[in-house]
Amino acid sequence: MGSIKISGIGKRFGAVAAIDDVSLEIRAGEFLTLLGPSGCGKTTTLRAIAGLADVDIGRIEIGGKDVTDLPVHRRNIGMVFQNHALFPHMTVEQNVSFGLRMRSVPVKSQSERSRTALELVHLGGFGGRYPHQLSGGQQQRVALARALVIEPEVLLLDEPFGALDRKLRESMQFELRQLTRRLGVTSVFVTHDQEEAMVLSDRIAVMNGGRLEQLGSPAEIFERPSSRFVADFMGITNVLTGHVITVADGLVDLEVDGISYSARARSSMVVGQQCCMTIRSEKIRVSETAPPAGTFAVEGVIEHSIYLGTTSSYRVRLKLNQAVVLSAIEVNQADVANGSRLSSGSSVWLSWGREAIHVF
Amino acid sequence: MFKRTLLIYCCLLMLFLLAPSIIVIVSSFGADAVTQFPPRSFSLRWYENALSQPIFLQAAKNSAWLAAVATGIATPIALAASVALVRSRFPGRDALQSLLLAPLVVPAIVTGLAILVTLSAFGLRDVTTRLVGAHVVIVLPYLVRTITVSLTQIDSSLEECARTLGARGLTAFWYVTLPLIRPGIVAGMLFSFILSFDNVSASLFLTNVRTNTLPLAMLNYVEFNFDPSLAAISTMVLVFALGGAVLVERVVGLKRVVGG
């Protein structure tokens, strides 16, 4: 299984840069997701790896070999398209064995390998059917088998589950993850759904406006977003923008609309600099009484109180700063049914330790 | 109430459209020496008469050969043109499209005259070559139209997918796109054949006494005769055309191509 190395690729469509100086290394056997809103360049990047789109500048290597100028059919890649792209006039087996046929694999070996591939995606015995006789999930599984049967160096997936309903999508995600792990195939997955990216990926590359915004494991991206865009796109709550008042001893004081917050400093921070921070909602404590002196705390009023079973979610508007609404999640205690849960309109104190804040 | 009105309306419309054909078919079985409707008595003598005249047989053969050759030449041209028109963006693309479809708008009689003048200017006097050239031009737009429609209905990711699986561009086209647009091609060829077979206006300028097409032979005949032979020939042509349409419908599904 091959690694992929993308060095400084760029692609313009007229005045618009679809990909703007993207460099990315994907390790052998890794599952990497290109995540971003539509038009961010993720699909173009995937198509560039496949060879379906050529790049204006930069270099693409697969398995250590420069493939930048290699035509699609010689790149040995497996690709799954958004609309499955099954050949409607061929049976499932003919679809799956197409790649083998193009490689002049002996007919007997073709049918054996196709059958194995179909069993891999739990569709053994479906070989004689036509694509239109299958459900959406089955079609996408055939497409997966067709891409895998040729034993590609890399597996490329372009929003393959976009057209499926939520439940089916979740089970397909699970299956795909298991399959790629078992086969150890290097995979690049494109999606605009951050949850899907979190579920599937070893690492996520967040893209925006043709550029690579952040690259990291799902946990790194979620806990330490590097930009406001990433934080918003990942659906991270409690993102505030302020500026630095003091930097000392590895700590930083940030002022956001008149309230000063203390957090661990990032290396290159200077006084007056504008920056963002997030406060992890599950690390915020909500209490009706003021916490002991010396603990950081702000006062607010609960706007919404939502019971979610094991947890309760609160949206609290700060008293000192009416523009800020923070969201907090508390684990429910056993006696919630007795009315111990805080209700809307209550005046509360929010407190947290420094580690709850991430500055960027 | 509305449904019934619509039904009656549709029936009347069908009758109106089919009436000429029905009258021709019925009168072709007449026994009289003059075509009339309804015939006073019935016989097959005018079929016998038509089939025993070498002029008609030769003309029918000419027409069938011409239609087949013109269609055979125009189809690959139309296929290549359609692929270019649908798949790529290049300067002059719209102009090319208009040019290919122009014979649809220009009256065929003008096309015929234009071809006559042009070929004469080049000193080309061979009737067969002239006819084939003219008919290729006349049928081309119909082929381009049907093939273009079929092509636009095909998801371009299919061919891309074939290429990721190791097929070269042309191989991918051969195995994936071509089978999928085959209905469109076959339907286009059928239209093309029929169109060429009963073309009068362009052939009018290009035939001579020795080489004639069926519609022109019929035109010549009707100048001096008014017996039901022509009705008999028309009926036979009609049966062949219908047979062809049914065959195409059975094999590829005409509705898929025309309705698309």
C-alpha cells in the first residue's frame, strides 16, 4: 500500500484558485479525510491525486513514485464516486471485474477475485444482478468492491455516502472503516460532514478556499482548532474573539467584551494581538451558588435548559456581557427527576479551570 | 367529464393525422384503373403491377442503397461531432453546432440546389456521388440531434470511473459510453434511413433518367398515370418503415431515445 506525497500543488479555473499551494503527506495505510465546505478544493485535490484533474504546479507522488504526469489509467488507484458510477449495462460481477479485465487478468482469476471482493462487502451471490436492482447502500458497496478488487495503491472516495440516509450512512461508515483497517489500504476520503470525518479518519485535513487550513487527528482538530474557520466548521461551541492584555509565565489574559479570561498562552503571543478562544462546554461547571473565592467564575442566566438523558445542556447568557451566550454540558445526577436540574431563567455561576480554554 | 373530452379530442386528432395513410392503404387494394376512395371492388392487381415494373424495383433498390450508404457515412461523423459538442468546450463550438443542425432549418430544396451548384463547380457529375453527398448532409442533423441527446443523459463520471479502473480514454468510451448511447445511435440511424429513403426535394436536382430514387420514380409515374400502383407502393414502404420502427422499439426502446 502506497503513501501519498503532495507538494505545493495549485490549480486555477480562470481567476479562481481551486487549489492554492496545498502540501500534504498521507502515510501508507492511513485513512485521511479532506474536509471542508463545497468549493473548498477538497474534491479537486482528490481528483488531482486520481489524475482526473491535472494541476498547474506542484508534484504528486504515490508510493514514492512521481505520478504528476501519469495518465489516470496507469496510476493504479481505486476510486469510489459520489453517485456510485456503476456501469448500468453490466451486471454486478461485470462491474467488479472491469478493472481486472482492463488489466488482462485471466478470466478464471477475474471471476474468483470478483467473488472474493463481493463477499468482502457482504454481497456474495449478488453477482448476476444489475445495478438498478440493488438498493443505494448495496450499489455503493459494489462500487467499493470494484475499487478494491484491483488491489489499488490508494483508495479514493468522493463523498460516497452523500446520497444515503443517516442510518444507512452510519453503518456504511463503520463497515468502510473496518474494511480499510483490515486491508491496510491507504485511503483518502472527501466529505463536508465533520461528524463523518471524525468517525472515519486517522487524520483530517480541513480545507477552505483552496488552502489547507489545518491537518491533524480528529481530537487535535476538535480540541485545538487553529482558526476561527475550523472551529466554526467543526461545530465547536463557545468560540469567542478577543485580544491579549497580558502575557506572562506561560499564561495569557484575554479580554473579550469587557470580561477578562485567563488561559495557557500559545508560544507566539504579543500584547494587543487579536485572537480567538474556545471554552470546552463539558468542562464548564454550572452552579446556583458562587464558587469559592479565587476560582474564575462568571454570572449568567439560563436561557435554555435541555434534558438529554445522561447529560443536560444549558445555554447561558452572561450578565456582564449580554452578547455572549455560552453552552455548558453537565452530567446528570441520579435525582434529576426530583427537580434538581436547573431550569430556564435561573441565575447561575459558570466556572472552569484554565485547561478548559484553548487559545488560537 | 374533462377526461372524456380529452379522450375524444385525442381520438379525433389521431384520426386526422392517420386519415391520409388510411385512405392510401385502403385505395391500394382497389380493383379500378383509377385511384379512388372508397374503392368499388378489391384486388391485389396494383401490387402485382407495381412489383412487375423494373423502374420501381430499380428505384427502390437505389433508394435503399442510398439510404443505407448515406446513413453509414453520416453516423460515424455524427458520433464524433456529438462527442466533441457534448464533452468539450472549445472556441467555435456553438458555431459548429449551428452548422451541423443548419440543414434542419434550411429548406431541403435549397440544400439540394446548393449541392448541385457546388458539385458542378467542382466538375463532379457522377450521380451516385452527388446523391450520397447530398443525403449525408441532409441526414446528419438528425443523427447529431439524437446522439447528442443520448450523450448528455450519460453521467460523465462513468467514463472517468472506467479510466480509474485502468481503461484508456478510447477503451473507456468503447466499453462504457458506446453501449449506453447505442439506443440513440440506432434510433438516429432509423430516422436517417427513412429520411433519406423518401427525400424528394434534394434528390430532384441530382438524379437523372438512368439513376432514380423511388420517390422520384413515383413522382414521374403520377404525371401520366393515376392508377392505384402508387398507393400500393406507398403501402409497402409504410409497412417497411413501421416494421423498422417496431424492430427498433423491440431492440432498444424507441421511447427512451425520442422521449428523452
